[in-house]
Amino acid sequence: MLITERSTNRTAVNGMSQALTLALYILVSKERGETPRFPGNEYFYNCVDDSSYAPSIADMSIWAVTNEHCKNEAFNHTNGDVFVWRYFWPRLGKYFGLDVRNIALISPVCVADHLFQVAGQSRVPDQRYRVQDGK
């Protein structure tokens, strides 16, 4: 998953993990005393979603580039795990100590916009959650 800041077109890479992006969003919201809103619309909140496993995507990528019959073809990958955000979002909030059930769809938010907006504000924790390079 790539997150692009619209004003500068800078891109932050999070290792293709939606989990990291959502964890950051929830933790920043919690630290600011806000309840995180579900980052999508009502349709997406209620439909079945799927996910993929990185090592399996890597295996598929190697297969696709090493087989001639795959040339110039597009591929999608999922490993069969499915979930519904309506059930998963409250469990995710609970994991981080928040009750997000009642406000999940009041006003959907773009996670990237929210994180970039609060990045320079003083209410965002400075040292407690900072990742150290190489550690």
C-alpha cells in the first residue's frame, strides 16, 4: 500500500501492509483523544473483503515472471481469507482499547489524509512511538 501526500506527491511505503496503516491511524487517533472512523463507505463496511499473504504473492510473482505463457498477462491474488469489516472494525478497535461500534460510519475518513494532516501538529506523540532507523 502506498500513501501519497497530495500537496507534494511524496510517497510513503508501508510494506504493502494495510494492517500497519490502520494501526498507525488508530493509535494516532487514540493519542489525540479521537475515536477513529471507519475509512470507507457503507457498502465496503458491509461487504465481504479478502486479503493476501505476502509470501504467497512472492511465490505467484516468481511463477509469473518465470513462465513464458504468463507474459503480458495481469494477475490478481488472494489466499481465500475473507472477512466483513462490520464485524472486524469493532474487534480491531477493541484490540487497541477503543469502542468504535457506534460511530463507524458517521463520516468516513481518508486515513492517509488524516495521518499527513496531524503529522506536524504538537498533539501527535513525538518520542514514544518513533521508529529508530536500523533497530
